[in-house]
Amino acid sequence: MSETSSALDGSKPPFSAPSQDGGATTSRRRRALFAASGNIKPGMLSHWYSIPAVIVGLLFTLGPICVIVAFSFMSQPDVGGGVVYKFSTNAYKKLLFTTDFLGRTSFDPRYLKVFGTSLWQALITTFICIVLSFFIALWMSLRKPSTQRLLVLLINIPFWTNLIVRTYAWMLILNENGPINGFLKFIGVGSKQLLYTSGASLIGLIFTFLPFAIMPMYSALSGFDFRLVEAAYDLGARKLTVMRRIILRAAKPGVTSAIALCFIPAFGSYVQPVLLGGGRVLMVGNLIASQFSEARNWPFGAALSTVILLITLLCGVAASIGGGKAARDAGMAV
């Protein structure tokens, strides 16, 4: 009777209410799926919304790495480049051993020497960049704020131009008719072979990575309270003691970050040894490029890349651990 009377009165039928409840339940489930697990601030989204970005990031970062690692365990074809999809560890064996035409295997130190050259160049570059960046950052942090902003801008100017353009500029400076050799001729020393040497390659590496060392060092020292230095002097501390126990301790996080930002990319550099070293300075980056191009030995090039990847990973972990410890020590010092 109630249903009939409601229909006669022209009101909504009673069966419409369950459909609204079902729609509300579906909407609540949808909101619960994309809602955060806890209370969030206005404007923030749930972690579910980050899934597409995570997928794209993994695809374009871990994807190429997995391909390179997989290629390193495959075989080299008899003719041409590429790989044969057959499991093999010959690429890694070639790093340390060589086989002659009679099938005899012997130790081959050639590629270890290439790694040693790369390591030596990277260590010298990192050391010089750390020393220069520390004193530059210390001097910058003692200027007034407006001057500091201007100096930071000047340090970032090299990033406005391409790396190859900057390297070609050094080729013009170091060549036989460049300004340095012109000055040497003027003072009677004579022209020197500066370009296409290991020293030219090292100059290019230092010039390239010095800004990467200055910025974290400046970031560590810009917030340092220099009244601690004045207090140390008032207590009778010497200059070396103040530098070692106060300033250097506060700069430790910057030193650790600068080491990671200089050593890791310098170890696998390619442009500077080719353009400034003229191919006479063989580093790992050049060796990898030659394996994928002239030699057409993709598995061996992938094996070299995998070794560099492992070295980079170890250096990154060491820098992370050392940076955390340095930050704690700097906090205790301040």
C-alpha cells in the first residue's frame, strides 16, 4: 500500500535509494584506494599517484643497466658487431687473461694498466679540486651576502656552455700558437708541447669538475659560525689547530660530496682524454667507446661498463656512509 500510494503521489520510488547507496559505496572505495594511509597536508596526494613516475624512472634507469649487464654475459659474433645470445664469461676473462693461437692462456695486464691510468687521473683530479675548492669556498663564505651570490653565479657560468665547446677552448689555449706558448716564446723559453699530453687531459678534467667541488664545499662552509674561530683564537689556539679541528671539521660534509662528484665521473671521462689527450691518454671511457665502435666487441665493452658500474656503486656507498659520519662530526663541532 505504501509503494502504491507513493507512486500515485508522484514521489520517487523506494528502489532508487539502494542504487544511490551502491554508488556512494563505490565512490568511497575509490577514494580509499587513492587516499593516503595517514593524515596528509592539503594538496598532497597518495603514494599510488607516484606509480607511473616510478615505472618510467625504472624503465629509463635500470632498463639500460640491465641490458648492459646482460650483454656482458653473452658471446661475440664471428663477424660484425652485436652479441650472440649465448651465455659466456669470456668478456670478463679477457680483462685479465689472453689466449694465443695455440690456445695457451696467460696473464694480460694491458687493461689493468688502463684502469690504473684512469684511477691515477681521477685521484689527481679529485685531490686538486678538493684543495682548490676548499680555499675558494672558504674565501667566498667570508664575503658579504651580495658578493657571495655574485660569486656563485660566476661559478655556474661554465654550465651555460656545452662541455665540448669548453674543451675546444682549452685546445686553442694549449696549442702551439696559443697564448701560453706565445708567452713562453716571449720570455725566451721556447714553444712546448702542451696539447695532446696527459697534462692537458688532466687540466681539462680539473677545469670540468672544479665547480662540482666548489658548490658542496661552499654549501658546507656558508652556514658555518665563524665566531667559533674567534673563540678558539681567544682561548690560545694556533692557526693550524683552528683550521684542522674547527674549519676542516665543519667542511667534512662538503669534502665527502666533492669527492663523490669529482672522482666518480672523472674515472670514466671520455671527452677530455680524446680531445686534449689526443688519444695518447687511454682511459676506461675511451676503451669502452672503442669496443662498441672500432673493435665491435660489444660483450667486452659491456663487461668494462659493468666493472665501472660496480666501482661507481661502491664509491657511492662509501660516500654516503662517509658523508653521514662527516655531517654528524660537523654537527658536533658546531
